[in-house]
Amino acid sequence: MVAVLVSSWPSTTPAPRFVLASPTVAAPTSTVSPWPSPSARLTSSGDPSPTSSLRVPEPTSVPGATQQGRRPPVVNNGPRTGNLVALTFDADMTVSMKASLDSGRVKSYANLRILDQLERERVPATFFLTGMWVERYPQVTRRIARNERFELANHTYGHESFVDSCYGLPRIASSKMTSDVDKTFKIISRYGGRQTRFFRFPGLCHDRAALDALAPLGVTVVDGDVVSGDPFAKRWQPIVKAVLSNVRPGSVIILHVTEANAPMTDDALPHILAGLRERGLQPAMLSEVLATR
């Protein structure tokens, strides 16, 4: 793996708005400098066991919360002013991925080298977690939740598609869509930390019916405007090029923390961070980029 870049970032204040998207979407080395601590309120964190005393935030108290009963907004990016960008990492887990772990064919779908880099450089990030991934990696989830620079968001329970055709993913029954997402929020909420009501569809695939299924939950759907292409990439260079060629102020960058399915992401990350700094862009939590809190 490549050496980790360590850098400092300028501070800025995001504009109080976010940009709506359409409802369908088919190694350098330097010295560590302190990262400014985020100011958003933390919920309780700690042991997510059933016997723990945990304060789960009400939906209206966290970033991304919207009015229940209405079709949720879909966002691609934040304001194009300023210099903030969001690094988001999807933590996928499907039934077949779990079977690969159980059989020993795959060693890990949790890339701890990415967490090491983000923590060492004090880089804010937002993690879109599947419930099945959280259940498989409770200690890693706890590690994410305990970091004040990391936000936790929802990526369904088992990474099933909410439309008929989406990159070969299995289709979830329409009657189960709402409960699947609600269940995942409940699983994630046990870990405390920076809880959100942000949600991302697997494959970014959704239609009107899928959005309507989320209306009772009061969420914000987050797609993204910079697709890194890191899943199954064989080299890190194309990932870096895909990000740095398309990133702009307010961008939401989509990466993965799933190791075996995205083995080059940790190699690409230091080069992405270096490129962002060269462009005067500062990573921030998704809530800061969208300015929803």
C-alpha cells in the first residue's frame, strides 16, 4: 500500500442550502497539522449491546431529517460556492457477500487502512452503512461512531435494489422497502455518534415508487456527483483521475470501504487528498457540505 499523505486544510463556512437532483439516476508525505473539531452535536456513543443505556436521537434532531409523510428530497451536491467537498464511503453487504465471508473465500469487506488514513490525517467523512455490514463488523462500526469527524448514514439493510434492474442486484419486495430502511436506521442508531437521516440507494437506483416508500421515514436521499468507480478497480490511478477530474466545490464523492470489492481505494485515497488540497478544496462531513444542520 502507498504511503499516507498528511496535510492541513483551510476552514470555511458552507452556504445554508443544498442542491436538489432529479429523482432517477440510472504519495506524498508532509507533517500532521491539527484538524478543526466539528461543532455539530454528538449523540451518545459506546457499547451498542442491548443492555447499554443509549440515547437515540429523534429524527427531527439530526442532519438530513425531513418532514415525514412527504416524498424525500434527492440531493447530488451542496452549494457550488466555498470550498467544501464530502468524502462518502459506502459499506455494502449482501447475502452473497456474507456467504463469501462465512466460507472463507473472502477475508474482509472492511478496509481498516482507509479508517487509519482518515483518522491519522483527521479527515472528516460520512459512512453509508448497510445494516448487514454493521452486524458483521460491530467493532469497526463502533470505531466509526466514536470519531467526532465521522457521520453515520443509511445504505439499506442488505444492499438490495429498489428498482427492477440495477447492476444485477437482487430486488427487494416493494412491501419491504420502508421497513428495510427503518430497520437499518435502528441498527445504526444503537452505536450513537453523529447520527443522520441521510440515505443512499444501492447503485443510486431509484424511481418514484422507491422514493414514496421512504416518505414515512423523514429522510434525505443522497446520490452524489462524483462517482469514483472504485468497486473492483484493478489500479488506483483511474480512481484518482475519476475523482479529481470531476470534483468541484460542493461535490459529494462516492467511495467504498469494502476492501475485497474495492481493493484499490486505500491506495487511491492519499492521492485524492493531495489533489483536493492542490485545488483548494476541503473535505467536510456531508451535513456541513449540504448545510443541513
